Amino acid sequence: MSAVTLSVPDLLNPLRIKEANEPLASLKLPALQTLLAKSDRFAVQKQNRYQQFGYLFHQPKTSAYAAIMAAAEIEDYDASVFWLRVDPVQMIADRDSLVLIPGDDLAISEEESRALLTAFNQHFEQDKVTLEYASPQHWYLRIAFPVDIHTHPLDSVAYQSVDHRYPTGNAANYWRKLINETQMLFFSHPINEARRALGHPEINSIWIWGEGQLTDEAIVARPTAMVWSEELYLQGLAKLTQSACLASPIHYQAWQSSLKSLVSERRGEKISHHLIQLDSIVKALGQMQQPEWLETLTQLEVQWFMPLLQALKAKKMDSLLLELGGEFRYHITPRCLNRFWRLKRSLATLKSE
């Protein structure tokens, strides 16, 4: 047996539940309702997504975001240096401020990304600032010694004004100047001239974030644990903690099938903890309208919550932790299912808890 963590952040967002109060009241999700009713609830402290991942994978410190992600993307990765993510983005003028559009929305080709990165490195050669290419949307900067800089993660500023969110710290003026110079450099670059001519969004700036250097106590090895996700940060954690990592399974049966093959390859060696993030749903949630969200809950009931409940009843797992967004995490063991006095309730009642 093993412990299982199922992560679908923002699935039970309180605002969604409030807005869907009436349809939720009549929606029958007996397995999910049972799991929530019988479980122990733990209040979720205010955390960003990377802190949540670190907590779910039992890591004590998770602030060096770029260092962890670089482990999954950079071939000659060095855990001893200070890392920064420096990502190509678009800044759109909105009255007296700039709004950031992340690279994932800009359809950046590898050729375009490498051309802009080369121009950047040539321009800042005297400063000995050299970016490293990882993907069209991800660049990295490694520095031999720690730098006093404090930043905001890219996802926390995406589609928002960047006013008052630029890097701070003793080196803040240098990094703000670097961003401004990069904007002027990229504006006149042939890549953006061609994009403007075609009516495509410009790649006219960068966002610096994820600063940090890993220390010995920052990462706890977990060779008998496993990550099921293509989320970059989780892949980096898996590599650094010596954990296995495979793509997110589409449903419980697919997970079990992959698991059987993996156990066979490992010659029966047991896996103590599975962290499963349902990547496709997590990516789609932000664009879902209410009918789609309700349908997703129904699908998850059949594809995940029902078989997980059955596995708990059969004592095929030691415990299940549900990370579904909202104000609580839910932890349940086979013994918890004996709590006959805890009755199933409509998900609509979650808004009042």
C-alpha cells in the first residue's frame, strides 16, 4: 500500500461554487461527497502554486523556483549556483501602466526565441550576463554567487499590470535598467518587425523571476516516491529528489496500468507516495464556463473519485490527500470511512464552511 495525493488546484474554487449554487445542489457526486464528508480537513495557508507543490511533495523549502525548474530543462545543470528565470513576454500599454502577456500566449517559435536570446547576450556581453536557452518560452540565467533580488512569479503577474511588481532588493535598479534596455533592443529587432508586419503580438520584453540557490537542506531525497505530471516545477522536484516521474494519467485505470508496468520494471520495489496532478484539467480550468466545469466534476467522479473510494474501501492504499483548491485539503484513510455519523452533503455547502 502507499499514500496518494491527487492534485487539481482550483477545481473547487469558492467563487465557482458560489456562482453554481443551484445546479450544485442537485448534482449527484456520491464518491466525491463521501470522500469530503469522511476526511480530516486541514486549512490551506496562503501559498503560491510552487509552495503548494513543495508542500504536497514533502519538501521543507521551495523558494528557489528557477533552480528547481532548471534541473528539468538545462543539460549541464549545476545545483550549486544562483538561478533566475528570464522569460520572453509581451508588454501592452494600458493607460499609464504595462500589462504582461506570458510567452505561452505568443506562439514563439524556436527560431524567434533563439534569435532574441542571441541579441540579448550580445548586447549585455560586457555585463557578463548570458542567458541560456531551455525552450521558446523559457530562458535561464545562472550566477556564481547569490544576488539580492526579490521578484514575483510569472503566473502571478500574467495579464495584469506590472506596476509595483518589478524586482526589488539592493540590485533592483540594475535589473530594472536591464529590463528597460531589453525592451528597446527587442522593439527594433527584425523578429518583432516581422511580427508587426504580420499582425502578430510582439515579443517586446522579459520577465525576471524565480530567484534562488538550492541549499543542502532545501531538498529531501525521496527515491521511493513518484510524480505523475508534466508540470515543469514538479519534474524538477522529481529529478532533484531522485523520484520517478511520468506523465499525468488520463484516468484511474490508465494510472493503474502504468503503475503495474512500472512496478514490474522496478522488480517489485514499492512506491511509498504518488503525487498525481491532472494536468489537462488544471490547464483547462481557467477557460471553463459553468456547464463545462459541472461536466468536468461529473467526469472526475467516474474516472477518479469513485475508483479511489473503492481502493480505500479495499485497503489498497494507506491514505488519500485531495488538493482541490478552496480553503481546505482533505485527508482520508480506510479507517475514516467508518465515520458513519458524517453524512454526505451537497458541494454547494462548501461555500459556507
